[in-house]
Amino acid sequence: MTEALRSPVDFLSQLFPALPHREDLLSYEEWWEADGRAISDATDRAGTPWLKMFDHTGARVDEILYPPEYWRMLQTGYRTGALWRAFEENSLFPGFLWIYVTSFYDPGLACPYTVSLATAAAIAKHATPDLRDRFLPNMLRRDGTAWQGATWMTEIKGGSDLGANVETTAIPTGNRWSLTGDKYFASNAGAGLAVVAARPDGAPAGVKGVALFLVPRRKENGSLNYFIRRMKDKIATRSVPTGEIELRASEAWLLGRAEQGIYNVLEVLNLSRVANSFGSVAVAQRALAEAHCFAGQRIAFGKPILQHALLRKQFEERERDLRAAAGLAWEAAKLFDEVSEERPPYSAKYHLFRLVAHLAKSWTAELAVQTAKWGMEVHGGLGVLGEFSAERWLREAMILAIWEGTSHRQALDGLEVMERKQVHHALFERLAPLTSREELGKMSARTVALMALPSEQRETQADILFEELARFAATTLARSQPPAGEGRVRQ
């Protein structure tokens, strides 16, 4: 077990020796070690933030209340590069790297950075030039005053079937739109800008009638443009305020063309899926690192439990899986950078990215949950106590499998893109130089056989194949990484 596990930047540097922004990431990590960890722990213990709905005159203000230190923690990420670096470099990689380091210390805080990155990317790509010039610079500030973004798609009936469940309406009013509806799981409530799924008046039923809109926090006259009905009391991720949002004739602007709205919505979700993969690997690393530290100190039967053969083997296996998961998330990010500027009709590479993103999101999220659960077991009875951190990583990991679509949803969407676009063949071609012909042949035959089954039978086996395919892709990609212990590691 390498010492680099205790540092998110050192771990990434081992796997990817040419890690971009390494020194800046180390400075960000050092801030977390010096100040951020204590703030994060206090925020986690404090629980759900408060909502101040009215001021002393009775006017609606909908202000989310956190201690001042929380806002300092949040703005540190924006100031050091969670958003602006991606647009300065025309690459989303810096954003994903900041999300990784953040997630190692506070996965909930990574959510505001993720949805803000997705909001800014949607504005940069789909807003008209005047809207882009009006709003985007506010999100890219470096002085600790950056506007935050949010991505509000889900309503009370659920988030997977957007075609049936998006009931928020959009009515044209001059050069803008008026939105009315309710968003039930609204992460980063209180954001300065949100991208929102809504159905334009007269649009067709189903997903073809869904469009993407930009909704500011305030109207042009300065009054509130949306309202926060209440805050959610969640299992974890307490450092992201999640609420229920009321849109009541809210001023909005259409992003892109209405008839391509569902594609624009899915672009937002796919960016978040890649970010979720980075966050999941970081949580798994944190849980594994803390378990390793504890196991080296706990004495049982005359020696540290880490020296017992079975537990030592489990650590080695989980470290291998962690390295593989990091490679799969990295591959998804690399592909996304290559295709993120595409518009419908998308290229074959874009659809390959879709498949890899589904594989990465599903497999890394499940890895985070299982690693955190196992880490609690390593701690024994101490693992379930709130005064220690092992139980927190399980709480934090549980939401990662649900954000941006459950593992069940990822498998079905991955199956759909394989069926319609045959992208599994492109995936196997991409992996061929890294594996043996025999291994590739077995996985390819297994996939082709499942795709040949009748529709319902194929669906019942989709989750099993998807897990196998994700593990195969991850472990194959891991072969291109330097062996454990190599790479540039901070001394």
C-alpha cells in the first residue's frame, strides 16, 4: 500500500505522471489540510442548513444560512480554479481535478463546483453572445465573489424519465420566457444562475418537447426570480444546500434551439456524470487511506491487523480496483474533452464517450460505496461512531450512486447506445492495444451475445453485463498506468 493514498494529488501523480496543475493542486490540498478539514467536519456535524425565508419587514428573501467559515471554504475552490481554469484553457480537465481534490475532503462541496461547471459550460456553448457576455464573467471571477450555478431537472415524479416527468411550463414573453413549475431535488439551491429543464408552450409530448433554459436568481428589476420552498434533510452531502424550488412566472432565456433541448439537457447530465466519477474515486481513496492508517495502528493477536494475511490481501485488491477506477474516470474525461463542443448529429466518438461515461459513473459510484462500507468494517465498532470519520464516507458515498442517474439507469442508457450506435465495437477497438486477443474476444463475444437476445431478456441481464464491461474496461486501462509506487510523488 503506497503512502500516496493519503494525498489526492500524490495518488493522481502516481497514476498520471504528467498531472496538469500539480503545484496548484498541491497548494489547494495544503489549504484543506490546514483549514478546510476542520471546517468540513463542523459543517457535517451541523447538519442541514437553515432557510431564512423573510426579512424583518415580511419581504421574501429566501437566504440560505451557513456559518461564515462555510462560505470561505466554498469560495476557496472557486478562487483557486474550480471553474475559471476550465474556460481559460478551453478544457474541462482542470475542473474535474479540482472536484477530485475537493471530494477527497468533502464530497458534498464538490457538488456546487460540478453543477456550476455544468451551468457555465451550457452558457458558453448554447447562450446567445449577449447572454454569454452578461452572465458568464460573473461565474468566472477569481476574487471569492463568483456566482454559483445549478442544474435543476428533477421533479416530484422522478428524474430518469424526463419526457414524462418534466411538467414545468415555459411561455414566450418578448425576448425571453416565463417558467412556472416545481423542482423537487434542487442541488445548490440559492445559486446565482440555474439551467432548468422545462416544456415550451405547444411543444410535443415526450423528451422531444423538453428544452433547456437559463434562470437567474433575480429578475432584471432586482426581485427574487425563484423561491425556495424548503431545505432537504439528507443522509449526507450537508455541504451542498438541496431544496425544493418554486418557479412562478420566472424570467428565463432559452439555451440553444428548443427542438434540440433534450440533447442540451443530456450534455449537462453527461458532464456531471464524469465529475461524479472523479468524486467517487476520491471518496474511495479517502476511505481506503483511513482504513489503511487505522489498520497499521490497531493491534490484534500480537501484531497490527494490517499484517494479517487476509486483510493485507484485501487492501491490495482494493488498491488495484481504485487504480483501475481512476483510469476509467480519466478516460471518460479525456473523451469528453475531445467531443464536448459537438452538436447534433453527434459523431461516433461522441457516442463512444456516452458509453464510457455510463460505465465510469456506474462502476466508480458502486466502488465508492463498497470501499466505504469495507472501511467501516476495518475500523470495527469504531467505524459506526459519529465521532470518527469512517461512517461519514459511507454516508457521503451513498448519494454518488444516485446523483445523475442510478446504476440501473446507467446500465439501461448504456445498453441503448450500444444497441442504436453499436459503440461497444469502438470501445473494444480502443482497448485492443492494452489487452490480449483472448481476453478481448471473450468480452466481445459476451457482449455481442447479450445484444442478440430479445429486448426484455436483454434488459434483465443488462446490469450484469454492464458491471463486467466496466470492470474489463477499467482493468484494461489500468495496464497503461505506471506500476504502483512509480510516478512523481511529493516527498
